[in-house]
Amino acid sequence: MPLGREAKNAWIAFVVAYQFVRPKIGRALSDAGQVSLELYEALLALEEAPSGSLRMSELAEQTQMTRSGMTRLADRLESDGFIERHDCEKDRRGSYAVLTDKGRAAREAAWPVYRDAVEEHFGKLLTKQESLAVASALRKVTDDTCRLIGWE
């Protein structure tokens, strides 16, 4: 079935908006002396994980990074004391990233800047009804994706 014009336009608007807003959030975090957006997203993914830990491959998947990119990011997170790495008992090739109290505190400290940047560059531009419609529409996509990767 071909992609309809409406779905194509929605997809383009989503991609362009994401590519436009994301760097602005990153700059706001940087300007405020907070963790980078990439670090924030990794810390958030770990914080939202039921045990506060994820396999490195899962963390890479959830943050849309390559495994090598995630390894470099995890090196930074670990050297800053934001995570600890633990070997997988069942699979010696893998390891877990485990959120530390310092990592949770860094994510929480960055939250007001992150929240305000999202509000400035996204939230304030939408009415309440538009926000509800966008959330409802995108939830259909994310619910399926979350189920596929085992993150609900």
C-alpha cells in the first residue's frame, strides 16, 4: 500500500520538527552547564528502566546510538561516576550500564533546563488540543515500538 499524502506530510513534519528542536535543547543544556543531551537521554533511559540498568545494547537501541557510539558515551558516563558497568552473568560478551545516585542527581539537575527548552521550542507552540492530538497519534507508533524492543 502506498504512503498517503497525509501520512507523508505528517512524517516530514515530525522529522523536521525533531531535527529542529533537538539541537536547541542540547544548546540550552550546554549553556546552563548541564550534561549534554546525549548524556541526559542515556541517564533518562536508565532511570526509567525498572532496575535502573540496561544492557549496553538495549541502551544503545533506546538512545538511537550505534554500539560503538554507546561504548564511547558509556566511557564518559562511567568516568563521570554517572553509571557503573557490570558484566552479564549469562553472556560474558555483554555488560550492563547501571545508574548511580550521582547519575540520577545529574539527570534531575538538568531536568528544569530540559523542560524549559522543550516548552520554549515545542510546548508553547501548540494548543492543549494539538498537544493531545500529537501525543495520541505518536503514542500509536511508540506503543508498538516499545513492545517490539521490550520497553513498556
